[in-house]
Amino acid sequence: MAAPLAQPALLGYCRAGFEPELAAEFTERAAMLGFAGYGRTDRGSGFVRYVCEDAAALSRALPFRELIFARQKMVAFAELPTLGASPGIKPDRVGAIVTAMAVTLGEPTLHFGDVHVEHPDSDEGKPLAALARALGNALRPALREAGWLTHIDSPARPRLHVLLESGDHAHLGIVDPADASEWPMGIPRLRMHPQAPSRSALKLEEALLTLLDAEERATWIKENMQAADLGAAPGGWSWVLMRNGLRVTSVDNGPLAQHLLDSGRVEHLRADGFVWHPKRTLDWMVCDMVEQPRRVAERMATWLREGWCRRTIFNLKLPMKKRWDETRQCMELFEREAQRPVQWRARQLYHDREEITVFARTGS
């Protein structure tokens, strides 16, 4: 059985095709924090390894919540390019993983609370779903017998993640549940509601789950809060806000779904979302307009600078090239034009495409 490759790395999942953006984000932010390393990835693979001598320290210095293009973050401690495969012999994937853990981690003093066997969200990775499920079922009892896994799942303990790059190539990583996505593969599973006016509703639903924590949702999303939805038609984002109890001014020259108007919680204002603003401060403003990202960033900053809203969620549609550079420049513009302290988080969501979603609010 071939020895595992023990090259420590910060490993992140991402949307297939956005590996260069995540690699650039890792590289730039690691350098700013004083960590030397390099990104290793293939376009379309759905993940990036940032090879770094002290990947664990880099992971602690770079919180998952601050990453934009990563769906999941882990400290990769071993790579198995053959995963138990030998000529003429049936591969022992479970044995290879248990052995690799002993070789790279030593005695099982670290007790994992759970194990996730996953595959990249890519064209090559999706056919591995059945193998990932079967391997996970076989791996759990073996890890428990070897002393690596608690007998009862423990959500507070570190998780072991096995990423199947292919049927005979795997990466092993450690995930801190307090500093990572809670969902398998970093993807919250949402279903399209039959009353949602458009699939864009899933983007805002995911944004509320991903960019806000439970306490923030309970505090900042309350019955009868006031919101504006810029570029609302046909009303997907207005519908999400309405379902959460907010009263919404939907700003768009296009038509809205009639059942939104019938709810009594949505007012349709036919106006230009880049021109209109409220007469008093709103609790929320959301925006999913198709426009140049810097123009959107500047207008969103104006809303916070002028005190027209307390919190906002908006999308930035990115160009086809140099998307990390555009993201960084847009957010620098946003901070500069706000002219007051703002807090923001951004993520490329599962339901996003060539865009990122930003949450921002005023205050320190």
C-alpha cells in the first residue's frame, strides 16, 4: 500500500470554474497574514489546496466566515493518490484511510465527532456520490474500532472530512465545526417553493442562512420590519422577505406576481431602483439588479451612507475574467463610498452563478 502524501494545506471547496478565484483569495489573504505558500488546483475540479507549512495556523488566522469563494474550509493533512489500489488486488479504501491517519497523525489522541465523505460539486465529482455514501457507511465502524471516532456523534468535536477526487484518489482533512459550513459539501439543501415567483428566491433564502447566524436572524428579521427590494420583478426576493414577516416596498418598472400584492404586505412601486430612495430609514434593503458590479456597490454604499437602511443584502454580477480582482475592488469602493463604519460579509452562494452575495450593515 502506497504511503500517503503528507503535505499540509488549507483546502477549500468552491463552485466548479471558480478555482482561480479561490486560489487568488487564499494566496492574497495568506500573504497579508504573513503565511507563505501556493495554490494547487485544476480548473473545474471544485476545490483548491493552498499548500502551506503551517496550514492549521493559517486556518485559525483566516476565519471561514470571512472567505468569499469558499463553500467549506478544512486543514488537509494527507493525500492518498492511490487510495489502497494495487495491481490485481481489490482496493481497500477503508484500510488505506485508517492507515494514512495513523501514519500522519500518530496515535488516535484526537477523537473526531463525525466523519463526512464527500465529493466535489463538479461534473467529474457528482458520479462519486454513491461511492461516497457507501465508503462513509463502511468507514465509521472502522474508525470507531481504531479509536479515531466517538461512539456517539459529537457535533462540538472536530470532524474528519474525506474528499474523493476520484474513486482512487482522496484528501483527508480536519474541520473545526465552529469555523466551517455546517452543511455537507458546504451546500444548504433548499427546495423551490411552489409559490415563489422565481428561482432567485433561493438565493436570498440561502443568503439569510449563510451570511447571518441564528442569533442575528432572530434579532434582525422580525414581524412588520420595513424593507425595500430594488429591481424586484417578478418578486422572488420580496416573497422571501414577506414570508419572514416583513413589509416590503418592491421597486421595479416590471410586473410583480399578483399573490404578492394580494398578501397586503407588499407595495409595488414602479420606479428606477437606482434612483428611488425612501423618506425614512428602513430596516432592510435588498437588491438583485443586473448591472455593472461597481455601479451596484457604489449605490449600495450610498444607501448606508445616507441612512436609508440599517442592513442590506445585494448581489454583484462578476465579469468572466479577473473576478477576484473585481470583487476586491468593488468592496474597497463600497467601503470608501460608505464614508462611515460598515461591517460586511460576502459569499458566492450555491444558488449564485457569476456573482457573489453581500450582507452589510452600519456600525462597528
